[in-house]
Amino acid sequence: MYDFTAKEDTDLTLKQGEEYTILHKQDQLWWRAQDKHGNKGFIPSNYVTERNRIEANSWYCKNITRTEAEQLLRQEDKEGGFVVRESSQKGVYTVSVYTKALSDNGDIRHYQIKISDSGEFFLAEKHTFSSIPDVIHYHEHNAAGLLTRLRYAVGPMGRCVPATAGFSSEKWEINPSELTFMKELGSGQFGLVRLGKWRAQHRVAIKAIREGAMYEEDFIEEAKVMMRLCHPKLVQLYGVCLQQRPLLIVAEFMEHGCLLNFLRQRGRALREAWLLSMCQDVCEGMEYLEAQSFIHRDLAARNCLVNEQNVVKVCDFGMTRYVLDNQYTSSSGAKFPVKWSPPEVLHYSKYSSRSDVWSFGVVMWEIYSEGRTPFENRSNLDVVNEITRGVRLYRPHRVSQPLYAIMYRCWHEKPQGRPSFSELLEEIRKLAETPD
């Protein structure tokens, strides 16, 4: 599905559209493959798909929200431009089409691919086919019930290439001599973050860990686990530099930086549909962490980043466990994220995926309030007392009642009363598919 250039002698270069034979899949993230010339090596498993799967088609967009699909089509601005994406229901697909048939400004229509009683696929009932590619092929030549025929596939190929788990198979330690340091991006809990390049070509974010800021040995072990967390809505950790101090963490570079600052600068200009799309991005990343039994512990808008396509990704997952600063790790500390924490964390330091769900409700609130601070002007002690008494964040004016109901369920006093990320994602997808 994507081009990949071999970084090490053990890798194999991939060319989009070519076929490869998978030799073994012992590692979930890096497969050993062979090309048509007999060359063998490791390839990132998220860059390829089986020949007969829907992902193999240039018009299919995986992990894309309704709003992101609309943005893609408007950017392309071509009559009959279309994408096929997964709908709010698992296993159901939607064709999103751009047309100027109704107005010069362009209009987007979303058509669900339906299944007949006999198991055939169709967009227009009279024309049923045995596969989705056959449906698309037919409508590329015939409008037949659609506003326009599907003239131009607007696929994601080359537009938003996914990150790989590390730069190469089994490569988690990076040689500092391969890094070029560029401008400063900001500073966080652990130290300075700078834009850089790996081997002079790959843009990366380089985080220098301030001496005495973390339990380094414990973190190094965990870094190997964290590198294997690979999802389009998580900021990818590429590796660490251990040969010098300060310790360096090398991660995916996100052009628009921190979500919190992004919301404060541009939130007012973003439509409600785009805000919901951002919530969906975060929820998708968190659903993956939940499925991996990995707890974030510090989910907040400040710990999410935004890329060039305005896609939001979750970062710094699990990092709080290695902080040495008591002001940050103790619930009575001045830097502890009290305003994002549920009662069981505040009172008993009990973390779970359901405590992450509470924090996600607050992130949704931050997104819709354009980056305001939750429980503004209240001390941490006041917030602890209010949360314990059952006080919850108010509904921001841009939040619909159905969405606020979802948010509010995240703040159930008992962890078991909160939805899972999987349930939340289903509800958010349904809301996103509901016409304005």
C-alpha cells in the first residue's frame, strides 16, 4: 500500500502496487518478505495488505473519519472525486463523493454500501455485485442513482504514510551520531523537545531527558514495550539513545504541535464536525491502548499532538510512572493532573483503562471549549472536594446534548459505570455519521 525504503541491510524496499511474498510473520510488526527478484528482508506489516483485501484498492481510506474524508475531497476539488471508508458500523462501508452538480462550491454525498438478502453488494438497488470492488468499478462508469459517477479515486496513498514501529526490525537503540538537531519545539515534564532529522532525511522529534527527571533504567525497559505500540492515532516512538547523557527519546514529528495550543489558537475557526473528528482520533488511539491493556495515566489535550493533516494523535502514554518529581506523582502535589483525574485516582491512586475514560471525557470538554482549563480558577483541593461531591464540568456551548450525555457518562463516580473506549468509539462514530 505504501513505499518503504530499506534502512538496514536486513530490510527490504517496498514499491507501492508491487506484489511480495510473505515468508514469515513471527513478529507482529515486521514481517520477512521476498520481492519478485528474489530479494529478501524485513518490511513493516502495516505497509502491506493481502491482494484480495479491500485495503489493496487505491480508493480505500483506512482509519479516516467522515470529516477527514470531506477535507480530503475538498482539497482535491475534482468532480466525482471519491473515497471508500469504514462506516460507523463495523464491517459496513461508505462511499463519500464530491460533486458540483448542486452548487459551484461543491457538495459531498455519503452513500452506504448495502447488502441484499442474497448477500450481494450495491449502492443502487438495481445493480448488485458479488464484491465491493465490483460495485465501485460499475459506478466508475455509471452514475446509476448517484449524483455523479465515481470519476476520480482520492486515496490516502502518499498523502499520510503511517509511522513504522521503530526505523527497522529490532532497532530500538539509536546511535546519536545519526541525529541532526534543529529548532526547539518546546519543553515538557522531562526536558527539552527539538525538531531533528534521523540520517539527514527522516524528520523526528527528539526529547532530551533532564538529569534526575525520571527513573531511567525502568523507562529503558518499558521503551522496548512502548515502541511495539503502533497505531495511526498514537505518536510513534522510534527509539532511544543510551550512549550519552542526557538520555534521548526519538519519536514521530507532529507539525502542528500540542493539541491544547492548537485549540487555543485555531479552535474558534474549526467547525463542530471537525471538533468531533478530533475526539474520534483520540478515542481510536485510546481504544487501541485499552485493547493492549496499556494504561495512559495522564490523558489530556496537552498530551496529544496534531499533524499536518490536522489528525490528532495521543502521546506520552504511560510516561508518568517514571517521573521522579513528587509534585507531579502525588495526588496532593501541585503539578498532579487533578482536574483530569477520577475519584479512585485522587483518593486511592487506582489507575485503569476506566480512569483513562474519565480523562478522555475531560479531553472532549477541552476540545469543545477551545482549550479552556477545566474547573478554571479553582484550586486542586476545591476540585477534589467538588468531584467527590458529584460536581461535574458544565456543557460547553458548542456541545450538543447527545454528545454531552456521552461526556457525562465518562465521569461516572464508579469505574464500572463508565463506558469502555470501544463503546465510546461506536457512539462517536454514529454521531459523526449523523447529518448536521
